[in-house]
Amino acid sequence: MENTLQKLISKFKKEEETFLALRRKEVENPKTTDERRNFLKKTALGGIAMTGMMGLGIEDTIAQTTSKVSRMSAPSELKITDMRYALTNVMGGTAIIKIETNQGIYGLGEVRDAADVRYALFLKSRILGKNPCNVEKIFKSIKQFGGPARQAGGVCAVEMALWDICGKAYNVPAWQLLGGRYRDKVRLYADTPEASSPEEQKRLIDFRVNEQGYTWLKMDVSIGELKGKPGTVVNGKFWEDEKGNLNQWGDRRNFMSYGNTMHPFTQIQITDKGLEELQQVVEDVRNMVGYEIPISTDHYGHFDLNNNIRLAEALEKYRLAWFEDMVPWQYTEQWKTITNSIETPTTTGEDIYLLKDFKPLIEQRAVDIVHPDLASSGGLLETKRIGDYAEEYGIAMAMHQAGTPVSFMANVHCAAATQNFLALEHHSVDVPWWESLVKTVGGYKMIDKGFATVPLIAPGLGIELDEEVVKAHLHPSDKTFFKSTEEWNELRSHDRTYS
């Protein structure tokens, strides 16, 4: 045993000498900043030389040689030095950002699906030089630049990346920094797109339930299903696009299109025949999956409170898990009327930014479930605060997610740390390369039989990018890959919001 230890000591001594020589060279380099030079001097003294261990007992020696002491991280001296991005082809363009530091530790964040990456780049000049472990302090300084839905994409991306860095710096998972975990795995609900036929719908459902093991599904019950069926809606022709669709997403450049007109202002109504057609769509799915699997619903179309209540009443017997985003989230009183008028649970929130705008819905019990999207609601800590506040009023929290594995794992950590959590959306079940965008730290399986794995020891978000896969799936509009963003370095305004 002593001979083995001597070999180990010799090996580590050589490695230590090489390590110190490299640090000495960097210290003596005239281009090294004073701040970096001081950091190198301090951390060079922080390690315990292997040659000083001969006086220890065998148990203590083995414990010392196997301890996970990080020589490369001094959290109190971390500084943000850069922010870069790669625009992936997930959901038609979803940007991953990388925030780098002076100690080689970096964090990953994500600008919400279909949001402009410049929402994040705009913040770079406001966070450079800051200690990324002061997450809440930085968040409070930049949250003024977020807003509803995708306008919050930059703020939330930065917040995600900061928790990733902080977890890596302290060598703990992000959920631990949020106060600990309630669960080791997170239940997922699989988004199931509209199908052209019952047969196609069955194929999609079989893949999710029987092959992938999902235990919760969500489907659209849209008046888009009524296209080409005369007598099913009133006032539909006026709002049709050039393809004859009632496209609820609309043309972002046409403010007056159907998709950009809020629900109460279209005067579209569903006829009894239309209700029967939509009933059949839901009945077909319920017959396929039975009653052990919850079915949530979404994306009905842009029609008013009265028609939403009529639709909900027509679908009551199928015991749906929830009706989502029936009217815009801003209409608290309308939500309260709908919730009090129907038996099926109601939910909204994927476009709400910060707890303050969830409070009216929660305090008035206008919905049965809150449904934040962490990439819009304010990031990990703010979303946990939303869940905790809802819990005080007996309201559960589900989570919307339609991005890359980066925001997915941010959601997993938040869900693990929030007691009243129900289920997290997975929107890319049918994208074969989606999971391959990242590698899990330690090799855990990110999704297993319809549940997300909560990383128990992997630091930060618990993932690293597979750069070659990301490069293979960049959005056609921007094929650059974490290029320099120096043009965003300079702060040019005084941002204080009061006089």
C-alpha cells in the first residue's frame, strides 16, 4: 500500500508542479489584469500538496485523494466577462446564450421560443463585470427591461445562465440553490399537435403513450378543426386568411389580422353543429387513451367568454384536466366568470411576466391552476415564488415549456423545488435530435418514460451543449455560432426608474 501511495504522490507532485508553472507564467504575463493576477495568486495557495500527506492515516489519505475540492473556482471573485449566442432551429428559432466569466465557468440560458435574441444582447452591457452569483441583485437591476410573453426572453435567459454559473461555482444543482427539492423526477405532459385524421391522431398518441411512456397529454380543440365544414361558426369568413384558415397566430406584420385580434373582439361564435364536431374530436381521443391519462386542452380560437363557456359545457363529460388560455390573461374578471361557470379546471399564465401580474388571478381565485412559462415569467426563482404564492391560496402550478433542453432543464430544477407542481410541458416529442442538443453531466437520462430526471449531484443546470449537434441544427437565418458580441459591450444609458 505504501508503494502505491508513493507512486500516487509522485504522480500528483508532477501534475501540481506543471499546474503551478502554468499559473506562474500567466501571473508574469504583462497582459494579465491585476484582478486576474490576484485571483491566481490566491487560488494557487488554496490546494493541499500531495507531498504533505505522508503523515496522515490510510483512511484520511484515501479520503483526501478522493475529495472533490475545486481549485478553479473562487465564487466571491467571479466576474461576468462575455455573453454570446447560438440560434437553434427549435420552434422556428430559439436562441441559447452563454455567459462567460473570468474563471472559465460559464452558464447557459435560453431566450424564449420565437423571441428575438437581441432581448438578451441588449442586457450584456448591464451585467459585464458583475458577480454572477449575486443572482437576485442582477435580476432586480435588469427586470425593468422585460415584459409580457417574449419581451421577457432576455431577462429570463440571463437569470437561467446565472443560476447555472452559481451552481457550478458552488458545485451544487440549481434546485439546491432554490431551497431543496420535493421530488426526484418531474412529471411531463406531452403536447400533441392537431392531426389531419383520427388515424393520424392515434399514431401520435400511441407514440407518446406506448412508446415514450407519457402519462399526461395535451391537445388542441381549435375551431381550425372546423375549416371547410359549413354552418359550424358564425362570422368566420370575414376573418379567414388567404388559405381559408382562421389562423390564431396571425401575421406579426398585420396588426388587424384574426390572430392578432384579442378574443373578445372578433364576434366569432360556434354553432351547435360546430360544438358537436369539436365534441367528436375530444371523444375520439378520450376513447383512445381512456380515463387514467389526463388530457389538457388549449388553442380553441379567438372567440369570447360566452362561447368559451358554451364549449366548456359541451366538453364537461370528458373530464378534461384543464382549459388553457380561453381569453387573454389580462382579463381577470372574465377569467373569474368562466372559472365560476364551469366544472373543468381553468389555467393561464404562459405570457405573464413576474409574480405581480399573477397576483390578481391568484388572489381572486380567477383560475384553478397557474401556468407560467419560466422563459417568460422571470426565470427560476421568480417562477418558484409564483408557485409558492399560488400554493397559499390552494392553487396548483403546471408549467409551459416549448424550447430547447436548456430551458427544459431550468424548468425541471424549478419544478423539483416547488411543492404544488403538477406537470411540465414537453413540446418537442416528435423532434428526433432535440435531446441530443445537450449532454447530461454524469450521464443521467434526461427523460425517462414520461418523466424528467432531476439531477441529484450534477452542478448548475446539469447539462453541457453538444456543440456539433447544435451546429447541425442552427436556424437558417443565423448560422453563426457563439460569435463575438463586442458591439453590445458599451452601456449608453442611465437606467434608474425613479427621480
